[in-house]
Amino acid sequence: MNEVNREKIVSELKSIPGLKGIVGCSIGGNSMESAILLYYVAGELSDQELERVVRRVDDIEVSIHYNLREIDPVVHAIADCLDGKITIKHESGHPFGIVNSSYAAEIHYGRILWETPDRPITAMKKKLSAQEAYPEKLRQATIAYFMKEAALSLDNGHSSAMQGGIHYASGSFFQAVSSWVQVIHALNGKFLLSEKGGVKHANQLPITPKQFRVRVNQVYRYFAANNPKLAYCEIDMLESEMNVLVGSFAEAMEG
């Protein structure tokens, strides 16, 4: 989206009652802002006015891709993250679920295009950055929570795979890898916006298993070939490397 179109969209959107902030954010991790996040107050946003504005924007041939964010739950999610509390909300279209830290990531990476005079988005950004670039309580909680989730998923999948349940095992592996992606980002002090493209992004970070993306894809090939033994040989090595990375990080923190 170019700057002229962005200004047109913002000038139209900011008049909507109940809207508190407009933020440009790359949901898929692309360096360009691919979506607009609209932060609003529950019960005050005018859906009819929003629809009218979107139609007006369409009439001037400017496409708009937006996502709504009720502001109070985002404030609470950030408070929980700073306090080391991890939650996942299961929602249609999100096979892994929405981790509360993703809302913090949107605030952290998002570019404020407009906000009300009380500056609620700026306030959330300041809370996130008040301690350090990546909150330590969030890092510790993410590592502990998702390493446990990964281990449980792999245990369940392994027993199923050896009985011919390749479909279930593949799903369990997906859950484990998605959990590892959360851990890898935390180890590197990076917020994770979405599970989409997570393996690719994790593969590019300094602290990550060797050839992470290639090996993850190889496991799916083994499952597709109905070869769970080879799949779990690779999975076991990946899990071992993840444990080493987490252990090395813990030692560095203690030292």
C-alpha cells in the first residue's frame, strides 16, 4: 500500500465512532504493511458506519484489508504477557490457535497511522518496551509452556503413528513444531505475529536447530510415505536439539 492510498484510508476510517486507533501491521511477516488493524471500544463501534466507509474506500478504487481488535482484551493480553501468563484461544481459521502474545507482537511491530488524543496504542507500546526489547517474564513463560506442549503432542502422536494413525501423528507433529516456533522466537527475543510462515522465520533466526525448515518438511514427507519410524528418528533429533538450545539458554541466564 502506497503512502497516498494509506492517507486516504486513514482519513476515511478515523471518523468512525468508537474507533481508538489505526495500525499498519504485516500479519504474515512481510516487510511491507499488508493489513490494517482497527482498535475499537466494545459496544461503541458503529458497524454500519464501518461498512459505509469501506464502501467509500472501494469507490475510490483503494483496496483495504483490515482486522478488528477490541482494545480492552488487547490491553489485558499485554498485561498477562508482561506477567508471564500464556494463553491460547482456539478459533476457526487458526489451526494452532491464537496465542495472547501475538496481540503484543502486533502492538510491538505495528506502525501507528492514527489514534485518539488519549494515545491508547502509544501507551501499550510504552508498556511493552518499558522493561526491555523483549520482556523476560514472557520469554521464560513462552519457553516453559510451549516446550511442555510440544513434548505432550509428540508423545500422543508417536503412540498413534505406530498403530497406523499417520493422520493423527501428522497433526500432533504440526502442534509440536508450532510450539517449537514459539520457543525459538522467545529464545531469540523476537515477538511472533502469527503461525503463518513461522517455520520459515524460525529457520532464519540465530538460535534454532540446524536446517530446521528442511528437516520439518522432511518429516511430513516421511509421514506421507507411511514411514513413521524414519519420521520419528528425525523428530527425536529435532526434539533433542530443542532441549539443548533451551538448556544452553538457561545456563547462560544463570551464568
